[in-house]
Amino acid sequence: MPRSRVTIDANEAAAYVAHRTNEVIAIYPITPASPMGEWADQWSSQGETNIWGTVPSIVEMQSEGGAAGAVHGSLQAGSLTTTFTASQGLLLMIPNMYKIAGELTSTVFHIAARSVAAQALSIFGDHSDVMAARATGWGMLFSASPQEVMDLALIAQAATLESRIPFLHVFDGFRTSHEIQKIEKLGEEDIRALIDSTAVASFRARSLTPERPVIRGTAQNPDVFFQARESVNPYYRAAPEIVQGVMDRFAQQVGREYRLFEFTGAPDAERILVLMGSGTEAAEETVGHLVERGEKVGVVKVRLFRPFSAEHLLRALPATTRSIAVLDRTKEPGSAGEPLYQDVLTAVNEGMGEGFAPFGTQPRVVGGRYGLSSKEFTPAMVKGVLDGLEGPAPRNHFTVGIIDDVTHTSIDYDPSFDVESPHVTRAVFWGLGSDGTVGANKNTIKIIGESTDLYAQGYFVYDSKKAGARTISHLRFGPRPIRSPYLIQKAGFIGVHQFGFLERYDTLGVADHGATVLLNSPFAAGEVWDHIPRSVQEQIVEKELKLYVIDAYAVARNARLGGRINTIMQTGFFALSGVLPREEAVEKIKEAIRKTYGKRGSVVVTMNEAAVDAALDHLHEVDVPAAATGSIPLPLVVPEAAPEFVRTVTAPMIAGRGDELPVSLLPDDGTYPVGTTRWEKRNLALEVPVWEPDICIQCGKCVVVCPHSVIRAKVCPEEAFQEAPGTFKRADARWRNLPEEKYTLQVAVEDCTGCTLCVEVCPAKDKSQVGRKALNMAPQAPLRVQGRAEWEYFLDLPHAKRGSDNGENGVGALAFTTAKDVQLLDPLFEFSGACAGCGETAYLSLLTRLFGERLLVANATGCSSIYGGNLPTTPWTCNDEGRGPAWSNSLFEDNAEFGLGMRLALDKQRVFAEELLRRLPDGEARALAKGILAADQSTEGAIRAQRRRVEQLKSLLDGGEDLEARDLLGVADALVDKSLWIVGGDGWAYDIGYGGLDHVLASGKNVNVLVLDTEVYSNTGGQASKATGLGAVAKFAAGGKPTPKKDLGMLVMGYGYVYVAQVAMGANDTQTIKAFLEAEAYDGPSLIIAYSPCIAHGIDMAKGLDQQDRAVKSGYWPLYRYDPRAPADRSPLHLDSKAPAMPLADYLYNENRYRMLKQSRPEAAAAFLQESERLVQDRWTRYERLAQAPEPHEGEAP
Amino acid sequence: MSLETTYLGLELASPVVCSSSPLTDDVANIRAMEDEGAAAVVLPSLFEEQITLESHQLDHFLTYGSESYGEALSYFPEPEAFAMGPDAYLDRIRAAKAAVDIPVIGSLNGVSTGGWIEYAKHIEAAGADALELNIYYIPTDPRQTGADVEAMYLEVVGDVRKNVSIPVAVKLGPFFSAVANMAARLAGAGADGLVLFNRFYQPDLDLTALEVVPHLVLSRSDELRLPLRWVAILHGRVDVDFAITSGVHTHEDVLKGLMAGAQVCMMTSAILQHGIPHIGTVLADVARWMEENEYESVRQMAGSMSQRHVAEPAAFERANYMKVLQSWRADPTGGVGRPGGSVLPRP
């Protein structure tokens, strides 16, 4: 039976085989492996069976460590079990992996290989994770393309069952895991043919069962452990032949041949490249090209890396080999060389020494590094490496693909060299995430892949920002399988789906001579030319590009598609590229629309179909003049006023030219300056809020809820406004104790995302026109220049502080306990790349307003570490005195411990500093020391006064020779109180980091924990956590979460000495502020659980605050504060919200995550609702009881 | 004595039909209504907006934020199929049909032509005995003429008629310049029955929040008179069946409706107020009244007091207005005046 051809990515390919060949699958989300778990969960929830006809059980664990443990147990108990992971996740599995291999247990873990965090986290692909696991005794098979992933997933599964050695099946994260290719899908019979039923039976026979009990996992002593460890050798010796045997059987069954080490190139090749993973595809493509031109070169593709078979490697190398370059996609600082290089070197030496090498003369072997963190690896680089092998003394320990101007490891290559076939259509599309470009391109690949004989490949480059994210799609189509795992260098078609991109990115840089360009333009064909920047015009003229325009937004608007221009631009591509006849293409697009949107209702289908038809009528060619005529220059990436680091390092990254930065310009220890988002003016919003001073009541709600800190307020005397721009607005301040001051509210129009939360929260309405508020949205473009000037002036105005240097409270002696006062404090977290309307960031902004200048943040990996710390620009910043939050991210699982460590260091330094102060000799410093030691630091004013004393002390000590004085200088800052906050999401707090969080809170130390609870793993795409509500649909809970949300607050209240608060800013901002202040003031551990709306909830983010209110009113999210300092006659628990008064359904069904279940499994949804209502009531009753004052003991006065 | 009647070609055991309301969303209620003698039930309306909005919403939230950011290419798993609200509605028709023997009338509420009308077909296929098409439109555009609005109504009715073979009743509001002409044209467009009249829930203003808020009030018996008048006028003039809705609370209301010319009287507010057993009470009272007044069947009284059959047809016209005004007297209780009372203030 012919096999079907499918157009899928490698994650789906691996998950397909894994789901078909296993019975239990333990999963945990981590990029870029998460989709494998998602597929498995979805298929099982849809009742898809494995080859034995049973639906695999899927279990989501609390961490990868947990997943590995569950896999280990399931394997021991006799079920075929697997998991998927990457990077840190794999590292967490290592302890169990030693056990699984030590017990000779058959399993395959599928790994979308990813960088391990070092100087920074990176979600992108290289082999550093799997290399860290190479001592565990696992076999390692490397796949290089989506087709290989499907094939080798099966080969690995068959091989593990026959060899008893567990296998990592490895493919490159993103480059392969997320690359879409047209591949042949293995059929059920192929899988059955490869999986040896006897081996399966043997596997089961080895399981633990009381029917034939054994003991496994003993402790061994020096007498036998060593020998027992050596007992496994025969299995490792046999494994390579077993794997080759399976590969041969696979070839017989399927027709595709694989070798452990596969040589391609000239039979008499002299210069050989050895590497593994997706890079082999580029190498093979290049070598083929060079051999055709008579070069004696070859490449060995390593498929079986462990157990490493020197014999098989040497058998694959031609006898003519003179020099070998081994490329590793990993870095092992301080090693003699990277792992594959060392293995090849050993193999060659052993082969020569022991006589099994084919060569007469020992070839020269050198090693190099390439492609770390998905750095591009192109044919030009392959050629560069091969060229480097030419001379008598090839460079060793080199790097390729970067400019290393520090240790000079990098080799040169000619970047203009390329091997792309003229028969391949290459197209690049620049889009916005929100316009649907990637989705449409994925459809395009499927259309071409599945309805023509052409092969298709798609790869997508995403942004590091979430709001206003830019996407670049790289599509190739051709008559032969496409093995080009690198970005397109020369494209025959360029789609620019945002007109503004022309001035921000070099969109036409990859345009081939004579290429077609389709531009989404608000300007008609006759007038567009004058709106194009001059340098872009020059490119168009010079490369003789054919330029077409379409006003896709107008077409989308007419079709009621909003900003979704995907099908419109897709139609334009098909109409211009001629990949398919136009009419056929239109029909296929419509077919794809029906397939994609059909189940969402016919209305959506009709709209999209109408847009396709309209698109063709709006496509117009531009008559390109013979020469550039324009006068529009490209704007600067960052202003000239930006600091040097921002101009030289950050700016190229913003402009997409980070690859060009040499090693010397990058910090060597991962330390970066703060406050860089302010230099990246993204101008995302189409509309921004405009302030009406006459209507405004100055309540500060808009300022406090703004997720991006783009609305700010100040009070100043009128004199401060003397030089203000003419348009600058202010009003009399409405504070009783600030009678003479003026109040001003300003919007950073260039940084605003247009989320409208500020307008939604604004309570002040125009009495003559109630639809008009104190803030109203207005088009951004006309306000840009004026807004920029106003903002700059505003930033220079003096801002309020919570305390003054003389120990008094800050401006007007305000209490700063309500939004009205807090709005005047400067946020030290601004313009993050979080989603528009993000529910988390307002809490961080508040945190920095209250404690920013003395704040230390330990941040768990997740959304907050990404919008908080992902380059090029980061939002944590400092105040006008240069003080601000010091921020760091360690890992996902250890954040509480990481923060505790910071606390311990601060405390230790404080103690040491105090000891040194007491030992100071008599003199001026000693006199100062007394004041410092006796200082009260219970208010911000007192803390500032202490800081002033410490500054004086430091200036007295500075330059002194005394050793203890120098020690004191080093730790004196610890004498000023610091505010230590441990910040993370629910995935961290409820799941992976819960053990550590529990321990740190139990420690009694003065740490503050802020849990930004979005009730899902937001950053990895909405997988369920233990914070997910009962019946909510999430990834890994496709059928609705079957268990209720964990009551973290209640668990922690059990300690009795931890301050606990549950807050929701949208429901009660005053309670939120109070909780933050109380938690910080409490000299012990504190926990704040903050309700954070997220796009993974499926709500209109503009209504996020309203939804928080519903959560509270329905009783789903009670507000409370549990303060251990409560006097004995009062309960420590204080309820800040009222008994449930709104039907729970009015909260739940306002969210897609709950509504979806109603639409897919209505009976289950109804049952969940009923149970949830009961749980809400029960919990409220329990809380109310706890919040009652304790009964006085008998004999006590009431 | 017979309470039997015929409506939209359906043979009914009594003249009381439960109109479209949240009560008829529940099969258990429908069964109880049947037990109390309800002749038929109209299911809650499936709204055009519901059909389109749900589809839009689902599409929006499944798409929103997707394919933008490398770590999260989507935020929801997508099941193989969705049972959209409209699909669940069809299931409820099937369930209702399986549970009771009385006719089950589907209800579709919308104003425009377009894809949503296909749900008329689905309602028929799900087993509904008839379809009530509820057209609820507020023409706010000053440029839109009465003729435009009328044309729109006729187009929707025509489109639905083309799509189904079950009887179609049209429920509409009273705000037409020429109700009789409109009724005749709706009949011409294919309506088998007219349900008079839809009650428009009027929004209210919240003075605290300065917001427009929905405001639901149940009908009262005195609201019966508007549909009563028009049914009486149209009976025998326009060849369709009539149902009276709005203000049917008591057996007297039912009797008046029948005498004015309605085949059936539809009831909701009274049931919401007094419970489903109220249907039985009203029917028993109708029967008692008929017995006391020696009526043999409700057919006997059908249209007996329609404009064509009363001694004074002008009573339904402008003359009646004059008469009422002339009879106005101040409310003797000191309240707002009511016809027939004294004009003199109380001493």
C-alpha cells in the first residue's frame, strides 16, 4: 500500500511514532519539545490508539525530574513508556537515566536538542543538552530532518527493545523540531513490522511483579559494584550491529536506507567533514555541489553517536582521507576538545594503532564548533571549513559562523557562496504575529506539499517580544527533497506584510535579482513610491525588483477580518508566484480555509473566502521608476542620546544584525545594563490613550494597572512647567495636602501597546457625554511627534519618592497606600515585551514603585523571565539616582532557593558589616557607626536616611589602608535594608518549584514571594499546571482539567508564621497595595498570590480587569490577607472580599478555556461546573470560619 | 366540550402554547408543560448573533496570540470537532421531540439574510414540527425608510420559506406604519402564521454607573390588548393563523384571544410567575367558563369577536380612542387616572 505524504514538522513526526509505540507517556512542557507532549495528549484525548489497539495513558508531571521518575517506574512495572524533553529538562532527567540504563531497560526519549543555559538562557537548538547526558549509558541516535525524525524514532524504538539499551532520539531544536517538510508517513504496518513482538514480550517478562518477585535497585559495596558495572559491556558492544540490523530491516520495509555513519562525497575524498544533526543536511548539499565541481571532499553523517563504534566510523571513511574536520554543535569550556571531535580522534588513533583503519597515513583531525543556539550553519560555512582543511596545518579548535576577535578561533568564509538550486522556489515573508502570516504560510506549504508533486519546506523565525511580535517565514518548494536547513539567502519572492517594516528592517536584503515583492500598503500603486524610504527604493531599482501592492488591511476590514490579513496576502503570493495555476490556487486556499476554520463555524469560512476573492481585485503592480527618487531616510534604530552600549551592541540586535556582533562586544559573564527598553521605540499601538484633565479625578487607577508602565503621573509646582511644550497638559492637583501643586498625566505614545486597559478602568465620565472618559483612545500616528516631546519633558520633571534623605516621608507626606498616591511613584519596570494587556506586569510595576530602589529579584524562568530578561532590550531599570532593581534568573525549578540564597548573603553581609562597625577604632567613622547600628529602618524615609549615613561612612573609609576598613567598604551597602522578592509563575510555584518554595517559606527567613498566577504554563503555550481550574481546557488537559486548583495559600497558611495574601488588582487595587506593603514589612516569609489574566485564558485582554472582578465576585478568587502578626484576639486571616454573589458560570464562561469544553464535551462541562460551584461554596465557608475571631478561653475576659 | 384547535396545520389539544422562554430550554419543563395540558411549546430562540458571534469568538480566541512567539505557537488544544451553541440547540430539539408528544416549535431570531439562515434547515432536520421566525430589528439609521425595513423582513421570511417545508410562523413587533398591509405581505412571502406581538425589552439607564443596562419586566394582562386589537382586525382579512402573545395570564385572556381570532394564545410571564401548573389551572378555568357559558368548543368562539364579527367594528379603530378619552376620569384613589373613574378630586 502506498504511504501517505504529509506536511508536518519533526515534533509531530516524533510524537506520531512515540504515541504509536508506547503505552504510557509522561510529559512536561519545555521549549522546543512541548509540542510532542501536546500532540500525544491531544491524540489520546481523541481516543487514538497505539499499534496494539489501546489508547496510551498520558500523565503530566510536576517537572522533568518527575517525568523521568514516572517513566522509570512505569518501565519497571512493564509498560512501554516514553517522554519528550530538551535542555534543562533533560538535565533534570539525568539521575533517572543512569538508573534506567544501569538496569538495561528499553525506552526512547525524544529530544528536541536545545542549548543549556549558561551566561544566558536560550530556547534555541544545539547539542549541549544531550552532550551533558552522554555519560548516562544511553544510546544516542541523531536525526537530521523531519523525515529522518519519523524514521529514526521508529528505528530507535525497535533498537532499544532488541538491544535493551535505552535511547535518546535527538534532533535539533527549532531547526528540525519546528521545520515543516513534506515527508512520507510510516504506516501502521511499517511500525508493526519493525517492532519485534518477541522483544516486547521479553521486555514485559522482565517487569516487576509479585507473580515472580525479584529485587532490583539494590545497594552494592566495594566488593561487587565495579564488576557489576562492567557486566553490561556485551550489550553496548552488540548495540551498533543491532541498530544497523534494524536500519537494514527498515530499508527492506520502507525503502529508505540508513547507516550508523554515512559517507557522502567523492569516492576518493581527501578532506572530510564529520558532524551530526541538521548540519549534516547542509554539509551533504554543499559537498554534492563541490564534488560535481571536482573537489575531493566528503562528509560523514553520524547517526549513532552512542554507543560509539570506532570500527563503523572508520569503515565509513574513504582510504584516501587526509584530513578530517569534526564539527560539534556544543561547547565544553576547558576541555581538550568537544565530544565528537574527541571520539573521532580516538577512533582514528585506535584504528591506526590497532590496524582497523583504512588509511595508509594517519589523517589530520581537527575540531571546531558551529551553530550554538541555532546560529545559522550555511553551505558557505561548510565550504569555509572544508577549505580550511586544504593546507598542511589546518586550524584546530576553531569556530565557524561568528567573528571571534578575542581568542581568534573563528575561521573565515565567503558568505556569498551558495548552493541553492535554480529549480527551487524560495519565498520570504515578513509579517506580524497578529496578522496570521505564519499560519497562512503553513497552509501554503500544506497546499503545495499535499496537492502537487513538489517538495516543500517551511521554517519560521519568531520574535523575542510577545506584543507586536514580528515573524519571518522562509518557504522553499522544489521538485526534489529539500535539504537546506538554513535560512533563505536569496529569495525570488518577498512578502512584506507591514508597510512600516520597510524602514525598520532590511526586508529586501534577501531579494534575488529580479525578485517579486508584494507589499501590504495603505498607499495605492500610483502613489506608494514616494512613501518608500530612499535606500529601499535604491534596492528595488538596483535589483530590478517587480513591485506589487495590495491594501490588505482595507480588504480585511471589508471582509470583517480585523487585522487578519493572512489569507489575503497568501492569495497575493499564489497569484504572483505562479507556483500553482491561479484558479487552482484560489480553490486550494479556500479548501484550506474550510479545513482550518470549518469546525469554528461557517461564518468564519465565508468571511475568509470572501477575502480571498477580494484580494485578487486589489492586487496592483507598481510602475517602478528607473532611479530612486525618494527623500525619506531610514530612521535611527536607537536615538543618538542612547548610551554607548545600547548604540553599539543593543541597536544591531534590534535591527536584526546581531549575528554581525563580534565576541569582544559581548559581556563575557552575561551581565547587561538595565533600562534598555526605553531606547527601543516600537510604536506598536494604532491607538493610544489621550488624557482629558477636566474630566480626570486623578484616582491613579490607569497608572497602576498599565501593564507596560506607559501612563505615568507626577505632581509639581506650576513653575516646573515653564519650559513645557505648548501641548503639555496639567490640572490642579486633587490632594488635600498638596494644595498648590499641579498634576499631570502623560502617555508614552511610542511605547504603548494600545491594550486599552487604562480606558477600561477609568471611572471618570464626561457629565455631558458619558461615553467619553478621562482617557479615550485616539489614533497614534498624529500624536507621535507631540507625544515624544511631552514624554521627554515629563521624564525630566521631579518625581515623588516614598521617603526623603532626611528620614521624612516623601512628597506631601503621602501614605502611598492607595493607587491615588502610588501613581506618583516612578516604576522601575517599563515597556516590557509582554503581551498587550498582560495581567502579570502591573504587579511588577507596582513592586518597583514601592520598593524599586532597594529591590533584589530572583525570577523563575517563564513569561516573567522572558519579558523581563530576553535580549535585545530589557525592562528593569533604575531611578534618577542610578538605583533600581537588581534582577537575576537562575532556573525554573530552583527559584525559591535562589532567592533564599540572596537573602542569606544579604543577612550574612549585614552581620559581618555590623561586626566590623563595632570593631572600628575611635574616630569619625566610629561615631557614624553608632548611628548606623542604632538606626530604625521601618519606613522608607528612615531607610533613605540610613543610606545617607552609609554613604558618608563609605566616603570616610574609601582609600584607607586598613584591611578591616576595606572589608567594611565591601559589605557596607548591606547595612541598608534591601527588599528581596522571589518572583515566578504558577508553573514554578505550584509545580516544578513547589518543593523548594515550601522549604524556603518554612525557613522563616525574610523573603517575599510573588506568584504571578496565570493558572497555566503561559510561556510555553498554556499547558495545565496544578493552578489550572477544574474543567479548564489547557494543553495537556485537552479534555478539561480533571482536578481542582491547588489551594496554595491555604497550604502555606498552615505554617502559621508565613504572611499570605491573595490579590487581584482588577478587583481591588487598594487591597493589592496593602498586601505588598504588609508582606514587605513582615520580618519573615511572605507569599502573595496574584491573579493574572493571560491570553491563554481566551478572554478579551482589554476586559482583563473586569474578569478579575468577576473571579472575585463569583467566589472563585477570594481576596484575603493572612497576617501572623494579628493580635491573639483576632484571626490572622482577614477576608477582603465578600461571599460569592455572582453565578460562577458568569465568570467561567466568559473565558474560552471553560467555554471550549462546553462546546466540545457539554456533559463533562456541566458536571465540572456543578462540582466547581460546590467547591467555591465549601472553600468560602471554610475561609469564613477561619477568619472568625478565636473564641476566648474560659475564664478570659471577652 | 372540546378545547382542540389547529395552528399552523398542527392539530392541538388545547389553545394554550408555551412561548419561547428559558423555561422551554429544559426537557423536564417541556414534559411538565405537556402534562399540564400545554398544546405545544416554542423553544428558546436561536439568535443570528449567537450563531455568528460564537463562531467569531471561537475563531478569535483559538487564533489570538498564536504563531507569534517561538515558545508558544498556540495557546489551546483544538479538539476534532466543536458542538457549537447552535448544534447543542439542535440536540435539544431532538431531545424534546423524543420526550413529548405535543408539537415542538423551533425558534430562530435574526434580521439579516446570510449563512445563519441555514439553521432553519437544521431545525427542520432535527425534527421541529414548525418554525417560529422572530424578527427583532431596531431601525436606528435615520436614512433607513420604512420601506427598507419592510423589504428586509420580507426577504428574511422568503429566504427561510425557501429553505424549509415545515410551517413557518413570523413573530414581529407592532411598530409598522401599516400593520395590516405588512401582515398580508408577510403571508404572501410565505408565512403560515403570525405571532403578535413581540415585546421589546427596553433598556434602562443606571444613574450610578452612568450606563445603559438591560431591564427585564414580565408582561401584565393589560398588555394583551394591543395584540388582541390587531388579531381582531386581521382575522379573516389575512389568510394566516394567528397566535397572541404578550399579556396572556388568565383564562379570560385566553378566551379573549380566541374570540379575537387567534388560533392559540401563548404564555410565558404567567408561567414564570406561577409555575408550570398554572397552565392546567388556566385550561381548567377556560373549560369551566365554557361550561358555565354553554360553549361546546373553542372553535365555536374562534374569531367571534373579531372586527368583522362584532356589532361595532369601529370600536377597534380611531373611534375607540375618542371614546376612551371622553370616558376618562381621575383616579378616585388619587393615583393616575383611569377610564371610567371620577374626574373630581376626592374631598
